[in-house]
Amino acid sequence: MSETDKLHNLRHSLAHLLAAAVLEMYPDTKNTIGPSIEDGFYYDFEFKEPISDKDLPKIEKKMKEILKSWKQFEGIEKTEKEAKEYFSKNEYKLELIDEITGKGEKITFYTCGAFTDLCRGGHLENPSKEISSDCFKLDRVAGAYWRGNEKNKMLTRIYGLAFENKEELEKYINQREEAKKRDHKKIGKDLDLFTFSELVGSGLPLWTPKGTLIRNLLDDYVWELRKQYGYMKVEIPHITKKDLYITSGHWDKFKDELFRITTREGHEFAMKPMNCPHHTQIYARKAWSYQELPQRYANTTTCYRDEQSGELAGLSRVRSFAQDDAHVFCRMEQTKNEFLKIWDIVYDFYKVFGFKLQVRLSTHDPKYMEKYLGEEEKWQEAENILRDIIKEKKVEAIDGLGEAAFYGPKLDFMAKDSLGREWQVATIQLDMNMPERFDLSCTSEKGTKERIVMLHAAIMGSIERFMSILIEHTAGNFPLWLSPVQVKVIPVRENHNEYAKKIFNLLKENNIRAELDDKGANLGGKVRDAKNNKIPYWIVIGDKEIEANKITLESRDAGQLGQILQEELLEKFNKEIREKK
RNA sequence: GCCGUCGUAGCUUAGCGGUAAAGCACGUCAUUGGUAAUGACGAGACCAAGGGUUCGAUCCCCUUCGACGGCUCCA
């Protein structure tokens, strides 16, 4: 048995043990399913009386008690009748039994100690010997819908952490604590980057001067890359008549998520949840010759979506967010070339931050064609173009069956946050439906009308989400070019203020974002303050520096860098900023 | 939206059925101090909001708003 199987079996056995303990302590409870997961296991129950996190230690204690008597797992095959009799009072198990027999599979029961469960197997042979009582820990209580369907009853899920041994478990818990310290919500507050207001509403982030500076620098960088490829900036209003979305197909499909506005004259408007429909109308303003294509429109602009309140999370999921959006209107034969350009922009952009990107080919699911606009052949054609590109770029792509947008397939680029959660960041999408719906075309060489296609190309995706990932990725230690304050000038005593001010002005004149700390506090306090604010560099000015007409440079990442000349300082900073290190 | 936990000064927290406490940050004064906290004093909170129970509520109950962890969702 491999190590992963063994760990899986350990976790699955613990799920059984959890159910055994719960049923012993709360006999009226109905147990449902309990699989092993990435960091442990869970089991879903329907409790008569609700339980809370406070009950977990008791349950955990009971598990440890029962564990001693669990010497051997035994599996027995049962007939449908026997199985149903055993679980006659548990409608969840009855549903599972029906499902198993429906698929023509065998029904098996597994027993250990005094506990028997419907299960397909995968346990340790001797839990009492193979599971040490300190390698697992009940983690938390959460709600979960039966079978993951929100129409079904909400069950109580108990999560547990489990590893081979105590050391591994503790290591994991520590890692989680560390990750928590990098949480963008915490760092964003500490570094004064963004805030929320109860008066403005949840999911509506407000950006401070420092946070706004970073956003703008990121956006400028994307533009710097884009403009090399012939993109042009456009601008659009943030609302529209509903007619635009009726034509695009969004009104029907996403009407619940639209923020709607009724005017005093009774007309219905909506806040834009995306920009493509607006952009189509910029393209549609005139007749185009094939010679004028592609038309590439870039536009960083805020979108608004009425997300479910329970889904909101820091900057990762919000109701207003800026997309660094771009749309390319071109002929079918130009799509591959345009895709490759966007691909290069994506990789150039993410390379600078040291992100490892994972590509996902998000395609339609032929089983649910009703979810998508347009005919299936068109989807096949579009998806084949994307497959070609992946082949040409020689990367391993994740299979994203059924992950396509409703208007077309896409290449999604995923980055991981500090808690190991994967987030979609950049996306390149091929859209053959929108041009159809808005009747977008060009005149071909033959003088005939030719249907064009449209590409969606966001590099950061949403700036909010990208910021959340970047903050956690760097723990707030932004590279020099992105740091809101790049260097802090610290005079040792007040009689050094004059020289410090001179250095400060020199930095300002050279477009370096400097801060002068000439308050009366002591040196240690000022240095601490610079470190707490994760400022990349600080300069100490005292008698020694004035005498030598130099400055002492110190770095957040590299420590003491010694005394250097003013010119050397500027040269070093300019080089680092230019190279985005 | 659903399940659970939670909401006390700008921040981090303490507290209790009798209208609030500490540290940091902030202000004033003193201190002239070479790398993670100099001292004193001061200002700052109707304890998220609204109802209810009570002689009396920050504390108990209800509702709303907001946060977090899950579930569901995510163009």
C-alpha cells in the first residue's frame, strides 16, 4: 500500500470513528457520509439538537476512548433488503442504498468495534494499533447541504485534521497559523491599503492612497505590456439600459446577480457586471474593412455583481471590482495569433512576481448544452484553436470540462494563495456568440460581409483579487517598484534634520517615494516603524554620515548595506525600479 | 442565501445585570537618544444599530446590519 493510500485509509477510518463517537453521545443523530479530504476527514450528520465548536473536545475525547477497542475492520456484503432494514430510520442511507443498487454495485457494510456503516471500504486493518491518539484533532463545525445541493437539507459537518503522526499534525497546524498571518485582510489593514465601511456596504472595498498607488502601478504595468501589441484604451459608462443585456443574453442568464436601477421615468437600467457588451458597441459604431482588424480595446474599469452575502470574502470575492479588461475584435483566422500575444503578456506580467501559473482549458460540457449559447460545432471549433495553442506552448493544462463561460471556451490562468487555495487570475476567452448576437462584422477582400470573433483578455482578472493574492504571496513585502513608500529617511537626532531633509528632497526630485521621519522619537522606534510598515529601504543620517557626506542604507530584505554616496543610492534605486526586482 | 462562531476607543484585547479597563497608535511637555519600544500628563467608546425582559442591560432574549469559517454560487 502506498503512503497516500495509507493516509487516506487512516483518515477514512477516523471518519468512521467520529461517526461512532457522535452516535454514542447523541443517539438521535442520523449519520450520512464521511470521506477523507486533503488535510483530514469530515462526517455529515443530521443532529436533533444543534452542536457547536464547544462540543468538539468532548467528541474528540470519546473518539480516543472508542479507538482503543477498534481492533479490526470487517467488511460484509449485504442484500438491498438487509441493508434497508438496518438503516430503516435513516433516509440518507436509504437514498445511498438505492443509488448503489441503481448502479448495479454491491452493498457492503464495514464494522469496527460496535459501529457499522454503509461503506465501500478503504480502512486501516487495525485502527487501535495503527492510529495514534494524538495524530488527529477535530477542527470545526460547519453547515453543508446534503449531497451538496442547496435545495436539500442543511446538515452539520464536523471537520477533523489527521496526519500520520503528532509531528505532522502540529506542522500542519503551525503552517496554517503562519498562513493566517499573511492573510490579505489583516495585512491590508496593517499596511493601510484598503478598508470597508458598514455604511457603504459589504463587498464594496474602499481604497486608501497607498492601496490606490499600488493598483495604479499594476495597471500601468499591464498597459505597458499591452501597448506593445497595438491595444488602444477605451472608456465606457458603468450603467446601461437593460436592452444591451437582453441582446447579449446576460439579462436572462444572470438577472439575479445584476444590480438594477429603475429611473424616475420607469426605465430599467443595470450596473455593468462585465464590459464586453459595452465594448461591442464601440466596435459596432462603424463599418470595418478587414484591413483595419484586429481592433484591440483595453479598459480598466469597475464591474458590479450582486454576489450572495455569504460568499463575500475580503478582496477575494467582492461586489465591486476593477477588471483590467481588453477585447480584441478580429477575423477567425487572426484569433490564434492574437491569443499567443495575450499569452505572452500574461507570462511577462506574472513572471515579475515569481508566480507559478497553472493553465486550465475550460471547455463546454456537451451533456449540458442548455447552459451555453450557440451551436455545438462552433464550440468544438473554438476549443480546437485553444488546444492548438496549448500544444504550441508545450504546457500541461488542467482539464476544465464544463468550466467554460456561457459564451465561449477559455484559457484560465490560476495562481495559489498562501492557504493553498487556487484562484483564477488571468483569462483569455474566445467568444463567437457575442459577435453573432450583436451582428459584428467586417467587409472581406471579396467585398462581402464577414462575421468576426471576439477575444476577452484580462491579465490580472480583477485587480482586487490579484491584490489579495499578491499581498499573501509577498506577505506585504512588496518589491521596490510597487512599494507605496520606497524609502524612509531617519535622522538620528534633531540636529541631523537639515541634512536628512536634503536627502529626502533629492529622492523626491528623482521620483522616489520617500518619507522623512523627523519626529522626536528615538532611532530604535523609527527603525521599528519602518520595519512594521514593510518599507523596503531606510536611510540613517547622523554625525558620521554628515561628516562623510554619505548616507547609511539599510534594507528590509538584506539588512545593513553600509555607507554609500548619494549618487550610488539613486543609481541603485533606479536600476531596481526599472528592472522591477 | 443556508449552517456555525463573533461584533467593546484608530489597532489588539480585558471585563461584568448597577452606564467601561489596558497596551500600542494619537496630542502636549520633558528627554539629544546610533538600530524592535524614554518618562509624565492628556484626549479618545452612548460597548454595531433597533426593539424587548428588568428598578436597572455593554452583559439575557428577538430583529437588522457587519465580520470570519464552511456549504451553495462565481459571466
